[in-house]
Amino acid sequence: MTDVSMQKRLAAEILGVGESRIKIDPNRVGEVAAALTKEDVRRLIKEGVITVEPKHGISRGRWKIRHEQRKKGRRRGHGKRKGVKTARMPKKELWMNRIRAIRKFLRMLRDKGVLTRKEYRRLYMLAKGGMFKSVNHLKTYIKEMISKK
């Protein structure tokens, strides 16, 4: 087979792509081999004898499918997790979320008149001390407190 490496190099230079992306029509290799100047190569490019292969991208199809599944909560089991529990959700963030919810609930009860200011303050300080695991835990505590009265 005829050597067309020089023509490939010239075509790559002209088109501004890598040599691996240059494709030559196998039926007209003789014509390409005869082209010695850049001008000849330009003419062959214009005629469509020398073409550029399109760039290959990385498909995101599989990623999209996986991403949709993860949004639904799939593929997130113990086997997929790396690092400790607190690496995924820091202790401080968990605490902040919990205490904000508890304080919001306490404010709501105080404003409705379910709790007096003294009771509110006492429960607020207990919450600050980490006594309640959740809003639900606080609710059960308040129910017991009211039933004992």
C-alpha cells in the first residue's frame, strides 16, 4: 500500500486536528499519494477525498440513568458508602437541624398558649442540653408532663 503519512500530516496541519482523525477515501489513495504540496492537499480536502472524523465524546447516558435511580434513593446502600457516618452528614449539621426544629416547635406552642413562658424556658434549656432526640421525643415528654399535672 502506498505511504500517505506525509499527506495525512499536512492535512492535519491544515485542518487543525490530530493525524489520527484524518481519513482518506480508500478508492482514491493514488491521487492522495501524488499530492506533494499543501495546495494539492487543500484541493483534495475541498473535493472530499480527505475528511475529518468527528470527535468522540464520552456518553453520559449511563450516568443519567444512575443519577435518576439515586434521586429515587436506589444505589445508596451500605455497600456504596465510604467513610464514617459523620463524613456524609456532619454531627454539627445534624444537631443544627434537630435543634432548629425543636425550637421552632417550642415557639409555636408558646405563641399558641399551650406553654407558659416558664415552661417554654425550661424546655428550651433542656433541648439545649441535648435531652430530646427529636421533635417527636419532645412531644411525648410534653404529653407526660401535662398528664402529671
